[in-house]
Amino acid sequence: MIPELSATTTDERGRPTERLAARRSLGGLAARTAGELPALLAGVVVLFLLAAVAAPQWLAPADPLAIDPAAAFQGPGPGHWLGTDESGRDLYSRVVFGARESLTIGAAATAIGLALALLLGLPAGLTAGRARRTRWLDTVIGRVLEVLFALPGLLLALVFIALAGPGLVTTVVAVGLSTAPGYARIIRGQVMRLRDSAMVEAARVLGRSPGQILLRHLLPNALGPVLVLATLGVGQAVVWASALSFLGLGTPPPAPEWGAMLSAGRTYLQLAWWMTVFPGLAIVLVAASATVLGRWLQRRTEGLR
């Protein structure tokens, strides 16, 4: 047989050519970078969590609400690392303290979405395809989910805020409500897959009660993949909550919330670009970190199955 000719295999002595060696080195660099990226992003998430939960005053040099009119619109520099806003407030301190507002909204909205999804997806999965006297419940829940899916998530949040009024609590509930349908459909599918599995059949043979089967077998195995996806949902919830605050429907000013800071900075975009750029970078960094970490966890859990 005639060997396949290639310009990037080996030379006449069987040594790799320069192009193949370069390709191998780039592949090794990409593999190392892919392995280090989750750890790097995990460090970013931990840093933001420290600013949000533990003690933001350890990282921020000034009071985020302290006004200094004489220092208004100062650019990034030694005195103010990220500059100041129109009232002379230190922008770096406001971004650090804003992590508490934005991440709290994102985490609370994701928790509400998971709770609502559990209330909808669990009974739907248990009754789907069963006897006619109980199958109606899955039909009703399915129609409710279809109606919710028909509206885009952010539009659904806007409709809820229009009915309930703007505010922090309303924003959290609105974002959680908009994320619930996707989680509910996943939980329904997981419960349908597990309820007739060999694991559940073995538990029935051993005399376990329906409540024990539900708590020990169905719920832990059904919620596992959803909790991994919830990591992605936190980043999405932060973006949606920031969008609502940008529109003036979320946390009211002068609270250091990233979306509200974006809204305040757009008026002075040509004069003080840093008022918009740095809060926007914080939103992008948190959303990207949560997304990449969620994908990494998803691949790890799929590899363990």
C-alpha cells in the first residue's frame, strides 16, 4: 500500500516536521489552558462571593454611598482605581459592594425558580402516562408550562413587574418565575425516567413506602442534573436582574447595583466612560464565569455516569 502523503507528518528520518511540532505544542497549550480555566474562573467566583457575602469592606477602600462633589468625574487613577461618578462616589467601592446586590438577586431568583419548578415538574412527572384519573394533572401543568414558554423570559419578568410593581423583592420573584419553566420541564423528564427504573423497582420490592422512594431515590437523582444547570442559571439571572435595574424596575438608586450603575452612567458616556464600562465588565465576568463553570460541571457529571 502507498502511504498517505502529508506535508505535516515526518521527514525522511521519521522526525516530526516543524508544522506538526507547532501544532502539537499549540494543542498542548490549549489542553493546559482548558484545564486551568475552570480553576481560574472558580477563583473569580470566590472573589465575588467574598465581596457579596463575607465582607466587602475588606476589598473596598471607601463607603459606596459617600458623596464628594469636588471629586466628581475623576478618571481611573491611584486615588480612585476605577474613577468616580457624577456625585464623587468611588466607583471601585460601588462595584465591589454591588456584587452583594447582584449576586444575591441572582442566587435568590435561581432558588425561587428551582422551588417553583419542583412544584410543577414533580407531580407532572409522577402522573404523566398514568391512569386517566391522575393524568389530567400532567396535562394541566403541561399547558401552564407551554404558556410560560410562549413568553420570553425577560418579557415574562416585565409583565410580572407591571402587575406587582417595581422593587427588589418583585425583581427577584420575577426573574425566578421566568426561569422556572425550563427547570420544571427538566425535572419532569428526570422523574419520568427514574420512576420506572430498576432502582425504584428494587425499593418497592424491599417494601419502601412511596414517601421514602420519593425522598431517597427520586428527588436526589432528579435534582442532580438540575442543580448543575442552576449554576448556569445564576449567571443568566444576574444578567436579567441587571437589565431590569437598567430599565429602572429593580433596585432603586443610589444603591450600588450593577444594572442601576449602568443606567446612571449612560448619560455621561462621552464624559466619563468608566461609569459604564466597569459595571458592565463585572456583569460580563460573573455571567461568563458562571456559564463556563456550569458547562464544566455538566461535563464532569456526564463523565461520571
